[in-house]
Amino acid sequence: MKFLFRPTDIAPLIFFRLAFGVLAFIDVLSSYLYYHLEKDAFNPERFQFPYYGFEWVQVFPDPWMTIFFAILLLLAIAITLGYRYRLVCSLFFLGFTYLFLLEKASYLNHGYLFCWICFVMIFLPADRAFSWDVKQGRKKPWSHAPYWPLFLLQFLMGVVYFFGGIAKLNPDWLRAMPLQIWLPAKADVFLIGDLLKTPEAAYFMAYGGLFLDLMVVPLLLFRSTRVLALLMAIFFHFTNAMVFNIGIFPYLSLCLTAMFFAPDFPRKTVNKIAARWPNRLAFLGFAPLPEEPLNNDSLQAYSKSKNWQLTGIGLLIGIHLLLPLRHHLFPGNVAWTEEGHRYSWRMMLRSKAGSGVFIVEDLATGEKERIRPRDYLWYKQERKMYTHPDMILQFAHFLQKEYESKGRQVAIYADIQVKLNDHPKQRYIDPAQDLTQIRWKMLEHADWILEPEF
């Protein structure tokens, strides 16, 4: 494990701190404008789908929710500037994770990845140069740091690529599903719209994405193929950004991909800028990154707690290598059952849509009532709920509490049908199961999810 503590140029960590802060600001601002202002998704009067185990995470009433977003935006700016870095990163991690946990229907892989990066950033010495903490004397400037902070960023990106590629090795993806469904609907995309209507485009993106995910990290490990790997990643991610609305994920991925290049690449770029506008950078509180190693105590400081650091690194690696495999604990197709789908980098692998109603039976009178979820949920919640059994169960339990508050004891059944890719629509949930009598178990198969006939 000695390689984790070898001296490494600190410049990539500084570059990533700047990129991370900017992307964090954009992501939080987008969430505020879209989810809070436009869709009113963070309204305590409305139902939210919580993550199991985090039901205690609740929405703040306004104006506190707006104040929370404002604080989160200021923290993102502070991270970018390297101001009170460790405290600010800790607070941002707590705030962003809270935001992530508020609504399961809004789950995105980049949001989950961002939570982990927020956590890891707390422990990285990414403020030891080109920061207000150094400018104001709170931190000693470093030119080098141990390799493990850079390794963690490389590892997180490698995990996303690798498991994303493994997940694509399934029969539907290999026949370009669901891209053959999605791409023709994107015919209005600038410049490439007409191409997207062709079957060849779907196959090109399907197999191109598979090749990139499986091969980009091996190609990045060798100096002779790094530029090729980066060009492939740029083409892939910018095409995705043009065609699909996936937020900051393409740009975050490219920034993490750049972590595989020679550690001095950001230093050379920054110093060229500093040489051209030295007065402006000095006014902002920044100085050029030193070319030669400083006489600093960076490696000594980290060597004092090697065992703790190795333990933390080992735990993080173990979690990210094992968690994406948990869907093998469950029978059936994970794209259908969703058991083990989240947190596994199974990105954009299926087109899945459902519809249906809930049947509420009054146990005292036997009277039955049909409930349409759209009367309680906004459209994204409803769309996601139909295709995720855990959310179907949560909504049934929510209805149960609603009727109990009126003094009525009820049984609740789900009559829901789901279509996966181009397969025929099929019944999804056992309509004879009273969902009020079922509790979600994280590591047990839900036998009330019906098996598909394909």
C-alpha cells in the first residue's frame, strides 16, 4: 500500500475543487428553480417518497426551504474559493445529502455519486493551494500530497464506468433497447436530430457506450492511449448531454476522467493564466501554484494516521465494489423488479412505463373505492411510482394512514400494469395482496411482484 502515500502533485485536487464547487452551485440552483419553484416538490403539505430508513428526513416549510437553498449555494461558492474548506465541505455534504434524501422519485445516479464525492472531499487536502485558506494564513501551502486523495477520485469514476458497462451486458441493451425507443423521439435535437431517427444510431450509441464504459479506464491507465480515451469520453458525454436531460453528470464525469492524466496538467494551465493576469489573481487572493516542491509537512501529517486512512479507504472500496452486486441476491430481472437497482450504476438501461389504480376496501362495510395516484402526486412521482414496487408499497401505506385518520380501517390493493422496453405490457403487482399487511424488507425478494412473461 506504499503507492497510496507516494508524493503526488497537488494540482489535480485543486482543479477538482474548483470544478466541483462550480458544478455543485449549478446543480443546487437547478434543483431550487425546477423542483422547488416550478414544481413545488419540496412542499411539506405534499407527500414525498422517503428512502427506507430515512423517513425522519422531512421538508422545511418556506421560507426556511428557500433559506436552506441559499445557504447551500453560498457553501458551494466557498468550496470553489477554498474558504474554511473542511467546515464548508462538511456542511455542504450534510445539506446536499439531506436534499438527496427528501424525494426518492428524483433519484439520479449523479446525485448519489455527488453525495459520495461531497463526503470524500471533506478529507482531501484540496485547499492547500490556490485558496483563501492559504491566502489568509489558516493553512500552509502544499505543492504535493499523498497519492490516495487522487486515487479515491479515480476509483469513484472507475467504478461508475465499470459497473455501468457490466450492466449493459444484457439482451435488451445488445439489441439497442431502449435506445431504439428513445432516440426517434429526439428528432428535434440540433444538428443530429435526423440521425437519431435511424436504427443505426441506436446501435452505434448502444455498443459505443458499452465499449466506452468497459474500456475507458484501461485506456486511461496508459499514457499512450489517454488522449484517445478522453476524446471518446468527450464525444460520448456531450452527445448524451445534447440528447438526454441528465444535468451535470456529463461534466462531472469528464472532470473525474481528467484525474487520470499527469498530475501536473492543471498546474501548467493555471500558471499560464497567472502569468498573463497576475494582478487580477492577486486581487482575488490567489497566487501561482509553485513548480518545485515546498518544504512542507504534508506527507508527515498524513503518515501519522496511515492505519486509519487505509481503513477508511478499504471500507469505501468495499462498499462500492459490493453494493452494485446486491441485485444478484434477488431472483428475477432487476430491470423489472428494481430490487438492487439503485446505487448500482445501472444507468439509462430501460424504458419503463406503468399505469393503474389502487383499490381501497373498507373492512367494516366492504365498500370499495378506486384511487388514482395523480390526485395526490405530481407527475414525476406518479410516473416513477408505477414502475418501482417499493414506492407502490409506500403509497399504499400513505393511503392507509389517510383513511385511518378518518377512523376507517381499510385493505388496499394495486391494479397496475407495466411495460418494459418493447415487451408487452403486463400486470406488475399481485392484485390479491393487501399491501397494508406487507412491510418492505431490504434483503428479501418481494413475492408480490409478479414475474413477467418474457
